Amino acid sequence: MRKLFQTKLLSLVALAFLVTSVAQAQPVGSKNIASPRDSVMGTVAGAHIKIWYGSPSVKGRKIFGSLEPWGEVYRAGANEATQFTTDKDLTIGGKKLPAGTYAFFVIPMENGTWTVIFNKTAKQWGAFKYDEKQDQLRTDVKVRKIPNQERLVYVLTKNGFAMKWADTEVPVMVK
């Protein structure tokens, strides 16, 4: 009986050690995470805005037109959809965006302008259940070519914000 107890106890200790070792392999915030969460916040056009996003890397891949196909809704980050929050109403592309939190998407196009989308379903995984009926605002923006930006980032500017990744900058003007 005592031997059976010792064997079970030893097995339990070994299992606990294994579980804690695996759990510590990639702690939250680890630089080993392929697309870590990041955010940027500040004041633009008198409103406090925050953009919370997953930040993937190029890793030698062709991004737009390949990894992210032309003409399809892209979550504008990695994993969970990018979230955009404003504490005041904004004007984007001549249209009103009420204060609130939105999922931010883009539709990359090979030529011309890209569509940026502020969707009322702020918390969603990627664009897999994206519903156009939930769009609060859609507008087209002219993208710019930039020197390679390895990790996707969002930056605030005096006139709005921009998503930068690979060789592309997606500027969004805010009033």
C-alpha cells in the first residue's frame, strides 16, 4: 500500500514539474511570440485614441498580394482583430465616426486606393466572422510605398494615424 502511494505521489510530482516547465516556455509578453500584442495611444484631432494590435513580422515573405490577398478584408494586424478606440467623435474621409471602440480592417488593393473599415464588432478573432453589416464607417485611402518595415506597427501623426508593414504605409487622416 505504501509503495503504491509513493509511486502515485512521484507520478504526480513529475506531472506537475512537466506542466510548469511547459507553461514557462513562452511567458506572456515573451519576445518568442511570433506576433506580440502592441498598442499606441495619444491625442489626435482633440480625441484620445488607442490602437491595440498584433504585430507580425515579414520574415522574408511577400505580404500584400500573397500572404494577405488583394481585395479581401484583412484584420490589419495578427490574431485578434485590431481595435481602435476614440473618446470623441472623429471625421474620417468626410464621414463621422462616433466615439467608441471598433475593429479596424483594411482591404488591400493592387492598384489605387485601399478601403479602411471601422466595424462595430470590436472583439473578434481575425476577420473570419467579419460582417459588413456591422461597419460603422468605410472610406478609401491612398497608400504609400515605404522602405521595408519588418514588424507591423501603428504610428500616430498630427493628422491621424498610419499602419506600416512590409513596403506599405496606410495613412488615415482624422479631423
